[in-house]
Amino acid sequence: MNKTVLLGSIAAASALVAGAASANTLQEVIDRGEVRCGVSTGLAGFSAPDANGVWQGFDVAMCRAVAAAVLDDPMAVEFVPTTGQTRFTALASGEVDVLARNTTWTFTRDVDLNLRFVGINYYDGQGFMVRGDLGVGSATELDGATVCIQTGTTTELNLADYFRANGMEYEPVPIETNAEAQQQYLAGACDVYTTDVSGLAATRASFADPENHVILPEVISKEPLAITVRDGDDRWAGVVQWTFFALVAAEEMGITSANIAELAQGTDNPEINRLLGTEGELGSMLGLDPEWAIRAISAGGNYGEIFAANIGDGTPIGLARGLNAQWTQGGLLYAPPFR
Amino acid sequence: MATTAETFPRKVFRPSMLLYDKRYRSLTIQVVVLFLLMGFFAWLIDNTLTNLAALGRDFSFRFLGQTAGYDINQRLIDYNSQMTHGRAAVVGLLNTLLVAVLACVLATVVGVLAGVLRLSNNWLVAGLMTVYVEIFRNIPTLLWILIIFAIMTEAMPPPSAFRGEDATSSMLLWDTVAVTNRGVYIPEPLFSRSLGVIDMGSFLISIDLLAIVAVVGLSIWANKRLLAHATAVQNATGIRPKTWWKSILILVLPIVALLVVLGFHLGYPELRGFNFAGGTHLRNSLIALWFALGIYTGAFVAENVRSGILAVSKGQTEAAFALGLRPGLTMRLVILPQALRVIIPPLISQYLNITKNTSLALAVGYMDLRSTLGGITINQTGRELEGMLLMMLIYLVISLLISGAMNVYNARVKLKER
């Protein structure tokens, strides 16, 4: 009997694996008529449903651009909320086609987990948030503090390394989702909340009293947050990757959702023409039609517009472009040439 | 007479008998089903391996030897982030066992009390216990865990409330216990003349603890000898010698002497920096899990106890009363020994339930086996299949051990049929 139970559970586990990865995601998405996109369970500015239940945010806009490019409908996306623990399984099992969920690109995840990181849409780093009345000005003063942390993330490892390297003690309080962490932090069950600085800013923006909370100056890690697809399907990886590059390149070339209709008539700039499909055959090389990039950019604007609308200075999140500016502006955003 | 044997057909086995002969048919069906079942599992395993290979993943437990890299807040053995995933899993396993044992003890105490009291003749007491049982067993465990956790974190004062001249909170029980929203800090036992520890390679054993266990064990054994002697005297002479003061001496004196020799004292928690330091820190996650599981399962145990007591016929009580036994003695000597036969088997299931339900720990961030091996380790290494299989195996072994031990106990209390 016990043997049967064990084998039964192997069966359940293998059923999970059995659903994995067919090799032609692009065709599957077209047949299905919607893109399945893995997002967070709710992080203001990046991916969270609005008052009408429509998903909004920076990561969400990336998925909408892919849906617009492939299916000609930015709303043809099914958003699947995933936790830090479930996200990779969801992607590997084919439950989602693309993961846009503040996922850090690391060696192990890329090589050992067989994920394909197609483009870094946000350059981030891990930081700390504390209450202003605690009087802490630097992360080096956090010896003995209780730290709330989302479990199953790279932040957990960075945190251990940082406190170890600085010879400090701490008490980790592992927490499953950002919402719970927020609740614990606000209740004072932990002194410090640590996650990516963008996430801290987004979380702080949703507080009733954001001015009473301080994000400490130390950034203790590199967190390149990347859009991720399954390994082993280069065509689909290409579609997602170049849709993202199209958004980046559009900003660099000055293509916005306002002037794209005009530019699509043809311009004197051959690269704009190639991107927008009035020249060359880049679309068909991807397996799409020539107007794919026009639709992707029209969905939510270019990278800069998406950034400004969701997490930029004008929003409650209030993140500066910083590392996420174009390479011409001193940032790290750099799309390979469209040729 | 000789002709009767020839009237029966000779025993010839024909293949068709496998299907048409009642003697063989059930056997045939069982063999066929067995082969189909084996084929099904072979297909499942093959399917798993093929799909793993297609994903470019191998099946290996090497990750257990890699550096874990994450910290665990509650550790019963020495652990830091530079140790291996295997070690982290052991730390998690010990945390699982700790909370399981604590919750089993609490559930048994609460359950037996509530079960006996529910049969009380006092209407109020019986009514209260009915309300307890019905409320607790009809609301899911997870909700109880979350409710207790929420009460602890939201309603208790933060450590900073204990600070300064105008502190809004103060410690309880003559400044020895601090109840905060990060857990409860209680005094810890310390020994100023400690005997040290034995290094067992992967973990340390306190010699103080061994000494205490040995002395207490010897005292209990000596006391048993004393009582046995008293009974022997009583049987021989009809007069039972007074033993209560000897018992107290035997039980109390050695352990007090040992504690004095070891320099036993309590370490009190005190506010230092962000948190309380010193003392034993019972984290909210542990408290929530412990109490929720204990009180929730206690409701089921109470029903088991009640059914066990009710299963003993009223004639037994009346017979005991007729012999002149008082109600307390009747319960202890007549009812309970018989009731235990009915109580133990379902009690085993409740202990197993508690042990398995400890995996709900993740909800409140208690670092049990599910959170370390089944959570962070799986996540950092991406070895879901291996991690899950290993975890299932461990839970299976723990459950089998518990049920094995309880079955031994059951064999001792069950009706001896001669």
C-alpha cells in the first residue's frame, strides 16, 4: 500500500513534467489566440490589477507588447500570478509562455534551470527599507535587526552574504509574497524589509505614510531583472527578445506612440524603415508580418513611455531612470541594430 | 467403495480453465491486473525520465552537498549559510519534529481534559467543552494558524515599546518574560559550571543534559523499586508502609543536588539593540503553529476520548461503585484502562495528522522541512522532482515510525486474551 502511495506521487510529479514544453510556442500562441504571461502576485507599478481588474504595470506592458506583435491585440494576454516559488515551474511546465516577473538573471538559473533570459527590462539592485523614526542611516548599522524577506529569491542569498561579509547578525523572517511582507513590516514584526530597490519603492508608494519610511543608500547586489522564456524554443525566444528590443530601439530612434502612424508611412532613416517594416523583411524572418513592431510599440508606447507611465518620476512609485536610461544617456539600455 | 474414485474426472489442467474454472479465474484476473498496473507505473516512470531528458535535466541528489547560501532563523543544531543544502534540510527536519512533538503533547493534554469534561455532569462545563470541540474542529487548520499568527504580530507590542523611561509595555512575571510581536522571550536555563559538550561530528550533545536525564531516570527507577517493595510488604503483612516522604526525597534531592553542582541559573531576556537578547526566543511562527495544531487536533482527540469512555458499559462503573471504589479511582482503575483500547488507534491517526499538518508552516514562515528542503532549496537549485521525492520519503518514514511506536503501545494496552 505504501509503495502504491509513493508510486502514485511519482505519477503526479511526472504528470507535471509531462505537460512540459512543446517546441513551437509561437504556433501554439497563435492557435490559442492569447499569450500566457507569468507575473507577480501584485507589485504596484510592475504588475497589479487595477480597480477594474485589468492588469497594469511595467512588466504587464512587456507582455502586452508581445501579444500585440504576435496576435494584433494587446489585450489578448492571460496573466498568471506566480510567487517566487512557483514561477519557474509554471514556465517549465508550459503553464505560461513568457515570464515577466522581476526575475533576476543568474548563472544557475540560466544554465542549470534551462531558462532563457531574453532581455533585461530593468537593471536593479537589492536595498533595505526601514522606518524613519528608527534613526538608521546606513545598512551597516543593522546589526541584530529582524529582516523580512521574500523566500525563494536571490535576495535571500544576497542578504546572507552581505551580513556575513560585514560580520553582522540578523534574524530572517521568511515570507511568501510581497503583500504579506508589507503587512509584517507595517505591523513592526520586522525592522527592515529587503528586496530590489524598485520593489521597495513600489511597496512604499502603496503605504499610507510613505514619507515615514527610508530606503537606505546601500545597494548590495546586481539584480538584472529579465524577461524569461523556456529553453529549447529559439523561434519564440526570438519573438519575445526582439519585441523587447523594438521597444528599446524605438525610444532610441525617437519613435513614440504619438508619431508612429506618421513614421510608418516611410522615413528617410533606413533603420526606422526596417524596424517599422516599410523596408526589408525583418518581420517574416521572425515568422511574423511586417507590421509587428508597429503594433508592439503602439500597444503601450516605447520603453521610455512605458517606464514613465508605470514607474517613472510622474507616478507614485517615482523611480528615476538611472541605469535604465538609454546608453546614449549614460544608462545601460542598448538594443542591437535592426538589420 | 473402490468405484467411487473413478467417478471423478482425472485432474487435468487445461489452459481454458484459467478463464472458466472458478478455482483459477480470480487468480487469472489478479495476475492480469497486476501486470497492467506494473505496466502503467513503468510507463509513468519512463515518461518522467524521457521528459526530464527532453528538458535537458538529469536526476541527481548532488545538490544536497552544495553550499546552501541562505540563513535559517530557528536552528536546533549549528548551522550557517556556508553549510550544505543537506544540512539545511536536517535543520528543517528537526524544526518539523520539534513542533510536531510540542503539538502532539498539547493536543493530548487538551484533548483528554476536554473529552473527560465533556462528559461532566456539570451542565456549564460540558456545554463549554462542546462549544470548544465544535468550533475548533469545524474550521480549517490553516485559518487557525493564520489567526494566531495575526494576533501575535498585530496585537502584541514591538520591542521598541519596551524601551526608554516612558515605555508603553513592560515585561511579565517579574521582568522575566517578554511578549512582543516578534515572539515570546522566556528565561533560558544556563549552567555556570557546565560539563561541556560531546562533539558527535555533525552535531553537539550537552553533557549537562545527559547528566540530568540520567539522574532523573535513576530517581524514577529507584522510586519504582521503593513502591514495589512497599507493595510486597503490604501483600505479606497487610499493612502498607508510609512511602510518600521517601518518594519525595528520592525524586527531588538528586536532581536539586545536580543542578546546584552545575551552577544552574536562568538567563533573562533583555532589550539590546533592535531586539531582545538572551533568553529563549519562541518565534511567532512556532507559537502559531504549535497552538493552532495542538488545539485544533485536541478537539478531535477529545471526541476520541469521549467515545472511548462511553464505549465502556455503565455496568462497569456500577460494579466498581458496588465494590466501594470512589469516582476518581473508578475512572483510573476501571474505566480508563478499558477506554484506552478504543482511544489509542484513532489517536495514532491524530498524531500522524499533526505531523503532516506541520507542513502548513510555510504559511507563517516557520522554517520546517517543507520550507527549507521543499521551499528555498528547491527554488535555489531547481531540483523540484528530487526535492519533492526526498521530502515525501522523509514524511513517510516519520509517519511510519510514529505509527509503529504507537502500535507497540497499543499492543500493550489492548485486551489481553488468554
